[in-house]
Amino acid sequence: MFLKKKGLPEEDELVLCTVTSMFHHGVFVDIDEYGRGGMIHISEVSPGRIRNIRDFVKEGKKVVCKVLRINEEKGHIDLSLRRVNERQKKEKINEIKQEQKAEKIIEFAARKLEKDFKKLYDDVSSKIFPKYELINFCFEDVVKGDVSLEKLGVEKKTAEFLTECIKDRMKPVEVSVGGELRLKIYSPDGVETIKEALGKTLDKDSVTLLYEGAGKYKIKVKANEYKDAESILEKSKNNALEFIEKNGGEGEFIKSE
């Protein structure tokens, strides 16, 4: 992957790393996106006591880490593996895969336009990076029609062909969040009350429900952005819980990881 970010990562940033070596006190890695080294202290590899560090990491393994501390003067970067949950790991790996896909699209365009791949990548990325953190984020907006490569400064013929390639190879991104609603009510018309409570979650086309038995309902929200999906989920489950409690019932929500 061509992507190399300048400078140092920020604290709490998630970064993709490659394990380079291991010692009794920790793990040394290369931070792929920044071209810099970092260290994971053994206490940040996994919760609890570690008898054999090789049970968790090996040389050459790709791991997603959280940046804990940065010593700019010495250039030291302390990382944590154990503070990254499964959802964060999946999101980061998917982000990298989508960026690689964006680079492949530029490579295809370069071949068809008979241009040097690296030169075309540098030219296109130089127009995109002042406004976007990743090329993929820009390409997502191209698919949605929210941005024009030509208006960003990409040469007209290249912009037109690249836009065509992007729209042929990328679909609008869709993310999902969800969890489990557990509803109870003991009144004679309890079934109807629960139905009405569940109806309060379906104000949006992006919300789906699945009955799992024993008063348990799986709720799933799809949207183009995580923040939008989270917002819809929060509103939907609150509507259901407030209604069921207002009518003498009980409810809880357990979010999926």
C-alpha cells in the first residue's frame, strides 16, 4: 500500500502494525501507516498474566493497536493491543482494505490511460489529501455524488475516467449496529402493548427487527455512517423502552459488540 501518513500518530488513534520482534518485557512493531516503530509493553498485550507472549503475537503478524503515549523528543511511541475491542479491530482492518481497493482503482485507471501508476497516485492523492484523510473517503463521496475530482484539481480527462472507474467498482458504504431488546409486561393486553412498543423502533426504513423468543427481539440499524446508525439505534431503542415502561412493563437493551 502506498499510503504513508506524515509526522506522528495522535494519542488514542488506532493504527495497523506489523510485529517485528518480541522480548520478555514487550513487543516491537512497525506502524505501517507512518513508517515508524513502536512498542507494546507486555502489560498492554493482553489482560491478566502472560506466560508465553507468543500465544498472543508472532513476528510478521498484523495487529491493530491504540496509541497510548508519544515522546516526540525521543520519537518513542507506546502502544496497546489489549485496549482495542473486536469492533474497533474490524473497523480499522476494513478501513485499510478499502484504502487498498481505492489504490487498485487508481492502478487500473493508470493502466488504461497508459500512465505510470505511482506518478498518477501521487498526482491524485496530492489533490485529495488536503481535504480527506484517506483516498477511500473521497471515493465514497464521489460515488454519492458529493464531490467532483475535477473540482478538487485532478486533470479533466483523468478525473472523468477515474470517476467512471470508481462508480463501476464501488458501492455506497453501508454499516450496521444493533443489539437485543428484552421486553416484559404482565397486563392482559401485554402482547398488543409490546407490539406497539416495537412499532416505536420502526420510524426509519433502516431499522429491522427479528423475534428471538422469550420476549427477546434483535434490532439492527443500517446507515452510510456509524454516527448516523448509532443515532438511529439510540432513538429507536429509547422509544421502545420508554413506551413499555410507561405502560407498566419492563425493558432493557443489550448492545452487540
